[in-house]
Amino acid sequence: MANAIPASVSRRKRLVLAGDIFLGLAIMAAALHFFALGLSNLLWPIAGIAATICTTWLRQSIRHLDVPTTEMDEYELRLHTDAREKGLKTALITAIVLFLVAGATAFGLQAFGTEQVTAEEATSGANIALFFAKLIYIQLLWIPFAIAKELANKLNTDELRSGGN
């Protein structure tokens, strides 16, 4: 008979999946900003709050190894260091993507405008500031989640290899 998957592994997998979905919804909210502002403004805080809750619960399930407050053994230190490195890479990539999206948006609005909103409304200072706030918020949500997700995946792998002990 095959070994059952431990409850802690299943919980972490569900939290990672839910976090990925809510981060995707936050990204969708930013993408919809110039085309469906009302939907975007509704989706943005809901997805952000849900992603934050998923990240918090995921951090609890990994015993806060992403931000340790006590001394760690060698194994936990290696996991922590690897996850931090992954988090820094994620931060760099999301910053680059943020600047590319911002540049493409500025170019696109100037060159093509938008169909449902006038170009003046789309390029107003408040509207652009809100768009950048959404992009930065995505980055602020993504980095801690990426670190916790990396640690959760490694803990899941190790727990499944050891037979759930």
C-alpha cells in the first residue's frame, strides 16, 4: 500500500496553489487597469489581501524559517540561505519586469491610446500613480511568497522522502 501524503505536506501544497492563484489575480488586476478600471480596482485589494493571508499561513506552516528568530541547525540554515537567494533573484526579476511593463505601458498609451477610456483620462497623474502602486504592490506580495514557497517545496520534498517523519 502506498504511503499517505502527510497532512502538513497537503496543507503547504494547498497554500502554495492558493497563493499562486491570488498573485495571478493581482497581476490580472494590474493588466486590466487601463481597460476595466472598476474591475481592476475591485480585484486588486481582494487578491492582495487573500495573497497576504496565504503567505502568512504558509509562513506559519514552515515554522517561520524564512525569517528565523532563533538559532538554526545546519540543515535549516542551508534551507534558509537557499530560499533567501531565490528571493533575491525573484526581487531582481520582478524589478526588471516592473520597469519593462512601465516603459511598455508609457509607450503603448502614447502610441495607441485606449479604446474605452480617453487618452487624457488614461494618462492622468492619479491613474498612472495607481497603476504603479499596483505594480509595486505585486512585487511586495511576490517576494515574501516566493521565499516561503521555496522553503515549503523543499520541506515537502524532504518530508516525503523521509516518509512523513
